Amino acid sequence: MSEWEKLIPRPKSSFLKVKCPNCGNEQIIFSHAVNKVKCTVCGTVLAEPSGGKAIIKGEIIAVFE
């Protein structure tokens, strides 16, 4: 680990590409969502807030850090 990596902390949050379990729509959401995130096509809840990391209801396809 280099000296710069020790001095500069990395964020623990990220953006996630999530697939809707009902319609298969792919959507990018924040990992620490504060509000309920619904699918733009069918309206199914994809993520619910829990005070920290959101509870993800769909399938996580990719993580963007």
C-alpha cells in the first residue's frame, strides 16, 4: 500500500447497476439510497433505505466505484 492510499480514504459508497426481478429493466442506483428506488418501467421497489446501505431487492449486475 502506497503512502497516498493511507492518507486519502476511499469512499464506501458506490453506484450499482441493478436488474429488476419483474420486467428485467436495468437501472443504475446509489448503494446508500435515502429514498425508495422504484423501477422506471413497472414500478417495483428495487431498493429500500435502512439507515446506511440500502436493501437491494433486485439482482446486482455491476458495481461502479
